[in-house]
Amino acid sequence: MEDTVLGFEDWRDFFSKTLVDSGAFVFFNSQVRGDQDIEIYKSITGDLHTTIEVSYFSSMTLLYVYILHPDTPGNNQRQRAEYLYKYEFHPEKDYGGPGLDFESINVSGIDNLLKQGLHGTEKTFYNKGKLIHSELITSYYPDSPRFTRKYIFDKRSFWLRLISFITGSKNKYDEVKVVNLRDVFKGVSQQI
């Protein structure tokens, strides 16, 4: 195994140098959840509400990278339902087990994701200040096809929502917010 990969010792070194040394983020917090070590980085340029949460099985195996923001609940939920696969960036193999090994192809893939930032939009629907649902239009990676997902945040039971739908008394929205995901995270090299 190489002593370094593209000049980095391991995933922790990669994120520290890429996020903190760029001047765009500061290390905010770390915690342990089961077998995972989690690091949280907070934006100090661009949108100050943006955080990046990184989870490791070990310093050599990355489980996920979440780019989170309070105004994008659907995008946050989408990310929290996913993790990185062993062959996430491999040109010939698909999936594999959970966790991305610290190898050149993977470091380049995550570096590209952090440099290109988020793409797409999220539209959130509110009634009396309460989030009802959101519509997310995005892609997994900037060069991937876009997809649309709807996320329901209404706490009513499925049956009550179904009855409302059948009787025609659908949710009324008094506020709709549209967030361009580029405004949440333009990419590390473009944050400053």
C-alpha cells in the first residue's frame, strides 16, 4: 500500500486539508456512533448554515459524506438514507460492500464532489410555518442524470392523508420556498 494517496495520509487527513486548509470550513465536532467515527465541519464562508458530516469505519474507510443545510430537508433526508459503496467510483465494478477504501480513484471521486458542489433545486411547502413536504430535483454527482424525489414531512397518518386526498381536502400551502442547491454549497474551491 502507498504511504500517501495523492498527498494525503488517510481520509481524515484528506478532509482536514481539503475543508479546513481551504479556509472554507472549520472542524466543529466529533463523535462516535456505534462502529463509526463522525466528524462535523462547519462553513465559515458562503452559506454559514452549511455543514459537512463525514463518517469513517476507520481512517482508511469512509462510510458517508453528507452536505447538510436546514433549508434543504429533502436533500438532507436523501443523503441520510445512503452510504458510499466499495466500488462507488470504480469504472468497471458496481456497488460492493459499505465503505469507500482510501485509494486514488476514490480520493479523486470525493475530491471532485467537494470541488463541484451541489446541483439542483429543492422546493419546500409550508402551512402556517409547518413543513408539509418538499420536492427535490438533483443528481448523485454533478455529471449524473437528474432525478426528482418527493419527501413527506406531514405527521398525519397515512390514512388521514389518504382520506384528505379522496375527499379533495388536500393540504393548502401558504408558503413555498425554492432553494438552489448551489447556494447551499458551491464547492470548496468556490466557497471563498
